[in-house]
Amino acid sequence: MTEINTKYIDRGFEHDLLDAAIKNLEDKSNVLRFNNFAYSIRELSRHILHRLASDEEVKNCPWYSPTYNDKKEITITRGDRVRYAIHGGFDNNNLELLNLLDSIKKVNSTLTKAIDLLNQYTHINPDTFGLTEEETESKANKVIKAFNDFFGGIQSTRETLIEQLEDQIDEEVMNETLYSTISDVDITATHASIEDYAIQETTITNITSSNVLINVSGNIEVRQQYGSDGDQRRGDGYVTRATYPFEVTMQAPITKKLKYFSIKGNVFFNVDTSSFYGDDEEIDQAIEKEMTECLNKEK
């Protein structure tokens, strides 16, 4: 039997629903076991898709156009949720600029076929009722494959989009952002300033209806001056340089033009200056050495 890819399934309710679906399939005394299984997997798919694309986020997307049901109430279609799950608030113009529009359209066609198969097998018809063991396994494998293909297609296409976007992050924006004052660095010296940096990894952690959330990690080179400028001129000060790892989280609003990202809103820096202070053992050893030297001088 083909296995369901559980990486798409959240703990708690979704995981419990999957367990219940599998138990239905294993109940050989029930002639509806396959129908119950197929229905449960379709419902599981619905819950996952709602988690990936909430009503509020979908409605906030610039590309969203309301659809109305028979009661003239606004409803969010499965297609709307799939679009959001793949590319958030980016519209077709954005996707075309990134050369992704055609590939996303093809993926949508594949996803539609997968979900249609899940819907098809939930209906109780002679060809899905009272199946033999061999028929049950064959059709269950098709349901599981449709589930895996559906969410696998969403994830792989989103990852392709993210790779494209990461290449668009403008280094000039990083220059401007990283050279801002960082309090963790300031306290390591009388005057401390960032002189250079090296980016090791840039990761887009999420795409929402309006923003791209970005995480950047690397190393910064810091100039540390002890004493005033006057002390430096008199030869009483001291200047050194140190390298510290950093992480930055920021967000860039989704706009119609993708020539570069502009960073807006709060920017959160985390600079690891622990090496400046050393570990407890090193500090204790330094204090002990200094006390020993003082006692020797007194003698």
C-alpha cells in the first residue's frame, strides 16, 4: 500500500482524522470501507487547504475576486485557496515577471485532476461498492497518490517561487538595513560600528497576502573603540575588530513591481555577541590570573 506523505499533515485533529481514515480502510467487515476512506481523505484535504489559506488572508489578496453562492453570500473557492497556498498575494503580473505564470497554470490543472479524483471516489456507485481486497488496494493507492500529488504540487511550486524571490532581494537594501545601529553591538565598546558583513543565507520564511517575510543570517565585522577620540589621539585608547554572527528578520510588501524589495515595518536584529564575553570558565580564569598578579606585586 502506498503511504500518505504525513509532512503535509498537522498534529492534532488532522493527524487523528488520518488515523480514523486508515482504520476505516482496514475494516474488512464494512463494504463501505473504501468509500469511507476516500471521503475522509477528501475531508482531510479540505481541512489542510483551509489551514494553508485562511478566509481572511485569501480575501486580502489583491487578485481576489468574490464568488457568490446561491444565497448570494461570498464564498471562497477551492481554486482561490490553492492560489493563495502557492503564491500568496502575488498576482499574475508578478508571476509573469518571475517567469512562473505558465508553470503555475500547469500545476493548477494537475491539482484540479487530483482533487476531482478524490471527489469521484466519495460517491457510492456500483464500481466503488463492496470491492474485493485487490480492488480496494488499487483504488486506495490512487486516492493516496492524488492526495500526495495535490499537496506535493502546491509545496514544490511554492518552493520554486521562493527561490526566484530570494534572488530578487536587493543587496543595497541589505546594506542600508545592516548598517543601522544595533544595541547588542553598541554595548561592547565605547564606540562600536558595523564596518562590513557577509551574508551566508537568505531565506523567505513566509508569503502572506501582503508581505514577504525574510530571514537573513551571516557575520558582521565590528569596529570597537575603547575610549574617546581624544583618548585615541593621545594614545590612551584602544581599537580592535571582532566578527559576530547575526540574524535579521524583516518584511517586504508585495507590490506590482519586483525590480527590488523595499523593506518596511519593523526590522528585528539578533547579533550573537556571546564570544565577546567568553564563557564562565574563561572569565573565572581571567579573574584568578588578575588576582594572582596583584598579590605578586604586593609581595
